[in-house]
Amino acid sequence: MGEEGGGRSCGITRELQKLKQQAMEYYQENDVPRRLEELLNSTFYLQPADVYGHLANYFSKLAKPPTICRVVGKSILDGLGLPALQVEIFCIIQNFSKHICSVEIAADFEVLENALPELVEAEDAERDMAVNMAVQWINEAITEELQGMIPTKQAEVDQVLRTFFANKVQEDKEQKELEKTIEESTAPPPPPVTPPLAPPPPPKKKGPKSGRKDSLVEKPIPPAEPPEAILCGSMAIGAVSLAIAKTNATLDNIPLYLNMALLKHNQEQPSMMTLPLLMGSLISCGKSSPGKLNLMKEVICIPHPGLSTKQGVEMLLEIQKQISKAMEPLPPPKAEAKKGHDSTKRGQPLITGKMSHLGCLTINYDTIEQPLLLIQGACANLGLELGVNLHLAINCAGHELMDYSRGKYEVIVGTYKTTTEMVDLYVDLINKYPFIIALIDPFRKEDTELWENLYTALGSKCYIITGSASKSISKLLENQITSIPKCHGLILRHTNQTTMSDMVEITNLTDSKRLIVILGTTEGESSDDSLVDLVPMKNTFFAPLSRMLKCHWIQLLYPASCCFPRSPSSPRRLYRTQPTHEHLWDGAGPPGQSIPWCQAHRSEVCLHVAFCC
């Protein structure tokens, strides 16, 4: 019995010695004894009131950086009741999984108004498929790819997302090729037809038959380019990249806009940040409007740069109130009124309007002058003068105006303009209304010659901006912004597979080419406030404030744009500077000519925010 007990005790002793040795090696590898000794000694001399709080703060600094443990995708509804994507980020922080943040991205699909039910249903089906596929990518493959990565390393995360997307594109290409091969193998071979090759001679005879004058006056319009292919589910890439950036800002306890600025400047705090000029959509008279006018999809107001963000928003709201009053129906005439002019008033068509998904009133106007006169009257009622207190920009949406059967632009229902007449129309419009300082998408992107002609004619008087006539950010990066028409600037939108690293790269590219940048949005209406925080990273010149009557849009603009100035007691405060020159040329067009205040150099016209230590 004694021997058995002695043997058992020796075994226990050996196990304890082994455990002690393992514990010593574990703590020595993590430098625990030395740090504990230093901490206990310093704590004794400091004698803090909250001893354990002091110990917790010390050890929190030694903890490993947070790592991504889970990425969750969900399908939600945006402000228009359409499917949108939500991304949530969970990280391991001090051995516990914690929810860090979430972002919402609206689907990049056109919101159809007054369209056939079949088209609307097809568009809704594609939108649902895109969101559901993005959710599937995130919850299955992307969360596995990003698991264990440090969210503060944005470039590494974006590279993983790019590789993942490239593999998906390759898989989709191979799948389509396989389907095409199967279709060709199963389909019966068409019988060889040789006789139809004889008809080619007739086209040769058509050349002489057509009149010489017509061939000299009108050139055939270039065919429309096929729409850029968008891989179903690609919005997951951009959404996750934005969520990682927001996670980084949350963990560092800094605003997202500052994290974006650090990302652009290689993690160095910029010495100066620029607030862009606001753009607010007031009215819409495009193809979807009930009136005959098609040319003005959006009439956009740009407040003077001397105003603060809050003052600019309040001005736009007051103008919209005046426009809404003009939309109110006239009261019915009294029974005792027998004046002849009352009956003529009753016979006039009432101006009616409804709120569109763009956030502005859709009005039934029939001429180009009517919307401009309406805004002039609204400004006059408020004591404002167009061209002094504010300016206008017109989103022409030229790609929606082309009638391919006639080869002309339909600016007004039943009124068609040739390519040459369109240039003359814009020149006359700017000369008659010089307070219009920007034209967005005046033509289709295929009509490159028209863009050059318009730039030559109006380049010194107003901005020529490409929006829908441009390409996606990924395509712009591929061709180094060489495939866009002649213009002063372009609209950039964070959509689909665009990562934060792509945004930095395209920003640096636009800066090097001295192009003006407008921050664009998707057609959907997201309630997420991350969009405005992209402005400092892009050094944006204009920031559109669409859907002004939607409360969350005003709320999302104010935190990002109005929180720049800090209290005087802040050790690193921000301040605004007012523009000092009103006529500076920035090389965007022909030098030596007078230009509006809005075309002055960005460092002078835009409201500035600078860091002071």
C-alpha cells in the first residue's frame, strides 16, 4: 500500500512540475512577470484612487489589436421601400466578440417612374437578385476571407476583396462560356444559305440616291454603346470596404470623415480640409415629368460659397417653400365675382407638381424658360438674386433625350434637335441666363464631337460635367480617365465593387488631371450617413444635397459638414476661412477670360477647414 501511495504521489508531483514549467514558459514568452513587476511598482508610487481601473487601463494598452471575426449581410428596405444591403462588422476585442458598426448601401438601379409594369417588375427582380446575391457572398465567402484580419489595415482588406471579386468575375465568364458551348452543341446546325449573299449591291446604289446637301448637313449619330456589365452581387464589395473603414474610425474613436482623410494622405493628418459647395435639386422637368419639357431632369441650386452649410441648407429650404406655394391650386372664385378676367384665369392650365424620387418637384412645364422663371420669382420673393446669392446647374440627362429612330434629341415633346442645333441651344441658354454655371450630361457619351464643340463654345462661361456619360470608377482607373468626353469634371459614385482604396486612387488621378469632382449617389435612398464622410477624402468641389425634404438627409449632412469646427478649448481645432478672390483661373479651360466665382480656384472658393495645434 505504501509503495502504491508513494508511486501515485510521485506521478502527481511530476505532473505539477510539468504544469509549472509550462506556465513559466508561457508567461515568460508573453513577458508577463516583468510587466507585472513594473506595473505593481508604478502603481504603488502613483497610488491611484481607482487601483483596478489603473490596472485595467495599463493592460488594455497591451492587448492585441481587434480582429475581424464575422461579417454579416442583411437585406433591408431603403427610404423608397426598395431592397438595400446592410453590412455589420463584428470584431474580437480582448477575447470577446463585439458588434462594431453597420452601413447601408442602396442598390445601384434606376428608379423607373411612369414606366410600363413589365419594365418595373423586371427592374425589381434584378434589384432583388443583386441584393440577395450580395448577402450570400458576405455571409458565406467574404466573412471567411476576412476572418482574423485587422480592420485598421484597409489596403490589405481591400486587396482581399479585389481578389475575391476578380475570381467571381472569372467564374461568371467561364459559366457563360460553358452555357454558350452547351447551347451551340444542342442547337441544330442552321442550313447553309448562300443565295442571300447576292443582295449587297443595292446598298452601294443608295449612296448616289441620297442628296448631297443632306449628307453634308447631318452626320449619322454614333450607335449607343452597350451598357457596362455589372456582376450580380458586386455591391457587396463596396459595402464591406466602406464598413471596414467605418469600423476603423469607430475603433480609433474618430469621425469617419477624418479616417477617410487619413486614408487619402497615407495616415498623415492633413493640414487642411475643404468643405465642398452644396447642390440642392429644386425641380424636375425631364422625361418622367407630366409636361412636354424633357431637357431639365434636374434644376439644381448652388448657394454662394460665402454661406455656411447651415445657411445654405436653410436658403434651399426657403426656396423650395416658395416653389411649393406656387404649386398650390388657385382658390375657387366667389359666386358674386362677375369680372371677365376671372374666367380667363380659370381657363389657364394649373401648375401641378409631385415629389419625385430625386427629392424635388416634378412639374408639368412645356418650355425651357418656365422652370427658370419660376425659380427667379421664388428668389425675388425672398430678396435673393440669381447670379449673386446663388447660381443654378442643369442636369440635362442627354442620354435620355435621344430618339434613335430620328437620330435627334427630343428636348420638348414633338420638338427634335439635330446635334448642331443642340450646341446652339445650350449656347443661347447660357447667354440668356448667365446664372447657369454648370451643365451636366448635355449629350450622350458617344457624341464626343459635340462635347468638344460645347466645351469650346462655353468652357469659359460654365462647367461642362459628365455624369451618366462617364464610366464606373473601376473602368476609369483601367483607362486612367482617358475615355470620358471633353469636360471640366465628372461625377463619382461609390457603387458596386468600388473599394475605399479605389476611391483614394481615383481621387489622386482626378487631382493630377485638375478635374472637378461631384459626389454622386445611387438612385435608391439610403438612410446611412456615411456618404457625406467621403467628401474630405475626395477633395470634392460640389456635394449634392438631393432629397432635401427628407429629414434624414439634412441630419446626415449636418454632422459631417457642420462638425468640422470645434470648440476653442480643443487642442486641435478646426476653423473656416472665407473666399478671398472671386476671379481666379484654375486651368480648367481657356485662360485669360472672366469666369464666375464658382470657377475660382478650389483653395480659395470652397470653405476651408484647417488644423491648428
